[in-house]
Amino acid sequence: MQKRHNNNSSTQTADESTTVSLASSSTGAESLYDDAFDVVAQSSEQSDVSTSSTSGLTVNSTNLAVNSYTEVACATVTLAPSDPSVFPKTMTIDYGAGCTSINGITRKGKLTVTLTGKVRSAGTIISVAFDNYSVNGYTLTGTYSLTPVIVSGGGVNYNVTVTNGSITSPSGAVYTYSGTETFTQTGGIGTSTVTDDIYAITGNFSYSGSGNDNSITGTVTTPLVRSADCPNITSGIIAFTYKTSTAHLISVQAPVIM
């Protein structure tokens, strides 16, 4: 993690330490919510509610790639109504007591996904609710919403919003998170599978814990690069602002990892 600050006073150094700590935990929070994007996208492909056309794809041909990342196979994915062509519908992704993917991500509980259309169709409204759902022991609540936008060249971008997000750590500490992001597709354009997709993420978020002086905001200044076959951000920069009310401005440049 690289950091920069505007002076070397003892007060600034104390604030810098707090900023680095909050920046690290807030990027982890962002990754926890963004993991829902991968699970929804890949579960929708497995359930045939991803694209308007899946020509050339079979369940078996997609499962190998899908399961290698999200371990969708150990979740029970159900649709109501069950006919993939009928909308609106609810897709439930139930990990039950939990399972761990080959890259070490353990998911428990359920995601309830409301769809007004195919996940990769322009204008579809996708709303995700968390039901006793946790990722690596961190329990998530709030609403995670996505709206796909078809762009020139056939790519699918997503406007993503987290509202009233709350994260409970394994130790019982509670943090709040909210944010707005845009996922811009840069790889996997033109294919009907999501497993080769690459996105550049921009946007901003706010994050806080209990107590005073424990809030921070983040703005992506260099797009965060995320691919469907990796749970971590591979590059990008987020600028963090802490204690704006006292005119302190400390920016931290950090790779985002889960």
C-alpha cells in the first residue's frame, strides 16, 4: 500500500495511521459486496437467465469455468417462475451451511435476486437481498442493485449501487458501507459467457465503523481492473478522504484485495 500526506506533524501522522487502517478495511468491504456481482452473474448463466441468446452454450460447457471460481455447484439455485423466459422472476442462490471455492472463498446463506429481465439485457433491474449471507465470515446486509447497459461494440456495462450496507465481522464489529460504481466491460465482449469478462470499475463509496472519527470516503481515480476468473482487483487506485470537517486531506493509493 502506498500513501501520501500533506505534512509531517504528529497530528497528521496519527490521522495518517487511522486513514491507512480505514482504507484497508473499506476496500475489503467493497470487495465483499462486489463478490455478489460475480455470484449473480455466473449463477444467472448457469440458470439460463443471463443473455437473450446462449447459442453454442450448454450447461456442461459453462459449469467447468463457473464452478472453478464461485463454486455455484454447491449452491442450490432456483427460479420462480421456473421458466427462464418468463419475467419478472426471483432467483435464489442458497449456499446453506456454506462451501469453499477452490480459491479459498467461503460463502454461507442465501442471495435473493429479483430480475425484471435477463441479467445481460439492457434496462433489466437487478436487486439483490442478503439472507444470513456471509463471505469468509463477514455477514452482509443491505441492498445491492445492478442495471446493465449495452454499449457500442456489444459490451455490457453495469451501474451498481449499494444502499444501507452493513458488515458484521467475525469478531462482532459492525461497519456501514454505501457506494455507487460503474462496471465497464473491457474483456470478453462478444461472447455469451460471463467467465471471460473483464471490467474496469469507477465510482465512490463511504465506509464507517462505531465511534467518532471512524468514517472515510473513497473515490476511484484510476479504474480498478477485475476479471471474472480472479476474486481480487489486479490494478487501480482509490483516493481516500478522512476527517474533511477539520480540513485534513490524506490520500492513500492502494491495490484492492479481498
